[in-house]
Amino acid sequence: MSGLARMLQQRGATCTGSDTSESDLTRSLEDAGISVSYDQSSGELPEACDLVVASAAVKPDHPELLNAQRRGIESLSYAEALGRVQLGRTAVCVAGTHGKSTTTAMLAHILTITGLDPDVIVGANVPQLGGGWRTGAAMVPTGGLAGRPGLMICEACEFNRSFHQHRPTMALVNNIEEDHLDYYSNLDEIVASFRDFALLLPHAADGGRLLINHDGAHRRAVSSGLECAVATFGFNPAADYHIDFDPRTGRVRLSCGGDERCSWRVPMPGDHNALNSAAAVILACWSGVTPEQASRAIEGFSGLDRRSQRLGTRRIPDGEVVVYDDYGHHPTEIEKTLKAIRAAECPKRLICVFQPHQHSRTRFLLEQFASSFEVADVVVVPHIFFVRDSEVERQKVSATDLVDRLRSRGICAMHLYPFEAIVEQLEVICRDGDLVVVMGAGPVWTVARDFLHGDCTAREERG
């Protein structure tokens, strides 16, 4: 929402907003000349308001939406507004259950470094972009698409079918798994939703192109019979773009038709990030960058906040502890991320602080969550982050249910709350050579920062 507001402001709109509390994000908006209020109960809107845009977290009975309805002011969801912003642009939409922010950020970095000057909206802070957004050129300035409507790179989220509001010219479907089961009834319905998203792409003659993972994205169900051009990528030799990854060196090689196109050292650990980087390189080449330019640019990507982010090292009496922060909140993300970080750091022990996100997700995927921590030596679970679910759903599962499942698998697990108690526990149990990974989409990130900065000599890093 903040990135969209800044983008609309750059295009000439006068933007104001409201939020429940002040934060660094709202202060940065005010510094940019966007007025933010914190009293939402009155429903007050500016006299000259022409349009109200609400995030997915805002319910229909919100006072400001009700006021807009009374005044006859048009209201749009964030996804609907983003779809309108894509009109008149060459939109590249990145979809998938996992990896959207990382792949979007990687692609945005490549296109920015190589001079294609894209618009960008990404759901994370990307230091190299100066945040989670940027405004670019109205026309593509250089490369194979020079003179075409300017590039716009953005995530396409499947929750409540919001990505059906997008207007993509090119798109990625990175992977498809069970998620958002508070909205979708089963995996088949999720796959069908991705199929409907792919149908939004224009005919191949009009530049429509879909890149889809050869394995793990239900490619036949999603892509069969589409009028756009379709290409697959992945580790499978049968993929149109074949990826070869050496985890020891971190080097990725990309081939097409048996010929190697380019290679690079992936800037983030894990084979899942090798796939993410390859998707970004391929989409960049489709956008007019040469393979050599794309591979050089991706090696300079320094990462994004809360995605396998190495915060630094914390000194303790008998040595040092490495601290990571990650947004992962789905079983597959957790498993892949923990394995990748463990392989990269080779710690004596891996201690994971994981905050489940949503009671419905935790309940539906409880067994998958329990199996995703196999490489962890200790798991600390605070309360489930309560968002979107009903009070009835809240009573059906708790953090202790996950702890019990983990213990039944022989993993040392405990439920602790509040966050201050978790930091205190880390102070007690951490030993030299340990690796602490804090994971979750809620406010659990504060645990990592508080533990790291409990030592005034901690070395914080960007990466």
C-alpha cells in the first residue's frame, strides 16, 4: 500500500492515508509529503477525495469505507488499484506460493542496473531499491523492448484471487502448493485460480509470455491451451530453460536448447534461490536484457529484508552466535530455508524461533509444519499470530499443538511467550557456534533484533 501510494503520488495524484498506529513506514510516507492520520474510528475522508484504496486487511464495515459509500466515492481493493496502475505499462507479474518477493526484487535489481528503468512494487524492503517500490520510465528506454510501454514489475498474490485483478503482459508461476486454505477449499481450487491468472496474459502475437516451473507448478493444468507463449524452467533436463546448480560453489548455469546461455553465483543460499534467480534472469532477458548483462547484475544483488537475512553475530561469554531473520511461514519455505542456511553456516546447533502465522494455516498444515523442522536442534514457538481468522478458528489450534507434534518427532521444542521471555531464553541456552534463525510473517522479527542488540558489540550485517 505504501509503495502504491508513492507511485500514484509520483504520477501526479494527491495521496493521504490512515493507519492504526505510527511506525517507521508511516513516518517515511509523511516525510515524502503523504499525510497519514491515526484515528480511523471517525471515518473522516478529505473533502476532495476521488478514490479510496483499501488493503486486504481492511474489512467492508471499516468506517472510512462506509463513509466513501455514503458519499458515492469509488472504493477499490489494493489489487484492483494495482491492476489499473498496470494499464499502459508492460507489466511483469510474479506469482507462486513461495519466492514472490525474492524473485521480484532480483528481477527489479537486474532491470534497474541494466538501465531499463522499471516501475517496481515488491512486498519487502529492498535496500538497493531504496525500499519496496520505485517509479521508472513511461517507455522502455533501451534493450529489446525499447520504445514499448514502460516495464512494471510486481508480485501477484493468489490470496482471495487478488492476482485476477492484474493486467500482465508477462508472468511467472514459480510454484503452487496448498496455502490460504481459509479461502480456498483445496489444492485443485488453488491450481484453477492460477489457471485463471494465466488466462489474463495476452496472445503471443501481442507479447504475452508465461514462464512456469517445469516441476512443482502443475504446469499442464495451468498452461495447456493458453494463447500466450509458454516456456518452462527448472532442474529437470526436459525444461525449456535447464538449470544446473552446484551448491558447493553457489554457481548456477542456465541452458536453452542444449546451449549454455549464461552462469552466475547465486547471491542467496539454497537451491530454491537458485531457481528464483534463474526465473529473474530469464524474465530480464525477455524484457530486453542480454544474458551476459543479466548474469553480471544478479551477482550484485545484496538481498532483501527478512529473506534469509544474515543480521550479524552476537557475542556471548564463550564465543559467538550467528543470527538470521526470515519471513518464511509455510512448511516448504521453512524446510528449504533452514536447510540452506544450515548448509551455508555449518553451525554446531541450529535454534529456530518460529511464530506460526494464522490459526487456520497452522491447523490445516499442522503435520507439514511438524515435519519441516528436521534440521533444527531446538525450536521455540510463541503464540500464533492472529490475523484474518475468526475467534472460532482461534480456539481450534494453539502453539502447543505444534510443540507437541515436534516433540513426538524427537525435536527439542518449547512454547514461550512473550517475546521478551524468548530473548531471555536465548540468552540462557545459546552456546558458541550456535545459529539462531527467527522465522515468521508476524512481529517475531523483533526477537532477532533484540537478541542481537543485547550485546553492544554485536556485529550487524546487510545481506
